Amino acid sequence: MKPAVLVGMVTVLGWAALAADPDALRQKARFFFEPLPDKMPGAEHDTPERIELGRKLYFDNRLSVNNSQSCNTCHDITGGKAGVDNLPTSPGALGQRGERNSPTVLNAGFHIAQFWDGRAKDLKEQAKGPILNPVEMAMPSEAAVEEKLRGIPEYRELFAKAFPGQSEPITYDNLAEAIAAFERTLITRDRFDDFLKGDNQALNQRELRGLDLFINIGCITCHTGPLIGGNSFQKVGLIHPYETPDLGRYAVTKDEADKFKFKVPSLRNVALTAPYFHNGRHAELKEAVILMAYIQLDRKLSDEEADAIVAWLHSLTDKQLARASQKQ
């Protein structure tokens, strides 16, 4: 049966039938979503030594021009954080703020491309950008980064172990490969995946209601697949205009059709990654849900509908992160 036919059939049956039979909702959901895989693309080449080197580099402030910032500064994975700094835009090493919201690093290697505009094809290419960006970590050149690392005895040893057989393992390319190897380990596990795999107790009735609404009102037009997003570029303000000076992917492609298009964000862990949109302008998840339904789908949600969708979105939070956030 085609997805559209199934969606229509369940809409006719009504929510009461689904509430009595979560298996029917799971069957519908599996047309659009799937659990996150166990490994990210490229992980087959990773080694424990490269991952450990990448972990150290990820947290090292010395990768910035004035030793003030690490990758983790803007993509915080400590203390129950979900790979973001929860700021609208992030200040760089020299105090200047970037123009876009820092996206989460969690599950990032599953995305179709990196950055809001997709200008980096994968994690390795992405890792090379912020270190040399004058607004971010502001190192002057690849050579300057390599020279700095070669002056640290511990890194000479760690790079040699991570890239054995190379006459000079401390290179900018190897640095990026190591950081990417570490980031490929940052896969989250949530209750929604438990539901997709057959656990009828994973979601409560309100969350099931939110999932049903999410599908029926058309959010699955953009938010599909394992990431529930992250696999396409779409115009923000598709039906009703969204005011933003940022031209999005057009800056990369120079294609008029790409104006105001951005990578569709993954909704995994979205309850912990506020503020929202490419500009970080929207602080509350419910606000973002209501706005997106209107500007993208021409749908005005009721409070009950928005609250139910937000409840379901909370089921996309990594289970360990959810427990940590509840303790705070």
C-alpha cells in the first residue's frame, strides 16, 4: 500500500483507533522513519587510536588562535548538553559572532552534507572549516595549526599511533580525519527508535497522538528517514514568507532556485537544541513547531495539536541525555 493511501486510511479511521492499536501507527510510521543505524558512514575505517586522538583534539582549546576555544565550545557534548551551546549564534575566539546557529554534532555524520548550506560534503571536510574561519577559531593557516601541534610532545605520539607508517603524521588532513572519527561515535539512542523496533510501551498516548499528527499534517514532506530530517534542502517560508537576509544554499551553488534553501535539520534531540532555525531566532520548541506548520504547510495548529507534537518530539531525545536533563 502506498504511504499516501495509508495516511488517508488512518485519518478516516481516526485517532481513537490508533490509540487502541499502536501497531497500526508503527506500521504507518515505518513508511517514513527508521531507527538510526549502529554506525555512521566511514566508521569502518576508524581505529581506537584515531578516535582517541580525535576526542582529544575535539576538546583542545589550542586549536584556536588564542587558546580560548575548542570544537566543544560551540558543540558542547558535556554535562548533558546535546552537541550545541544553546545560543542563537556563537561567539568566536576573538569575540565576533557567527551569522548562523551552531547545529548539533550528535548524529551529524548521517546528514546528507554539513553546515546549514551544505558546503561541506562530510564530517572530515566540515572539521577543517571552523579552525581556519576568522570569525570562529581564527587560526591563520593549516601550516600554523600543524606547527602548533608539532610543538606538543603528546600529539607527536598520538598522531604517530593514529596514522602509523606515515613519515609526518601531523598534518591538517589527518587532524580532520581524527576529529571526524571521534564524531562518528556520537550516535544517540531514543525512545522513538524503541517504538519503531516494536516496543509498545516506549511512547505514551500523547506522544503517539503527536506522531500521528506529525505524519498526517505533512511534516514528513521534509522530515523523514533515520534522522527525521537532514537528508534534503528546502526553502524556509515555502508557502508563507519567512523574513531573513540569509540566502542559504544559494551562497554555495549560485543557483537562483536555491535562494533561502537550508538543509532540513534533523529532529533527533531537538528538545535539547534550542534556539531554532538557521538564525537561532526562536527560543521555544512549541513556537518553532507552530511557525513551521504555518509557513511550510499553511496549517494553523491548535494548542492541543502543537503540544502533542512537542510531546512526541521529546521522545527523540537520547535516553541518557533525557535522564541528565531531568536531574538539572
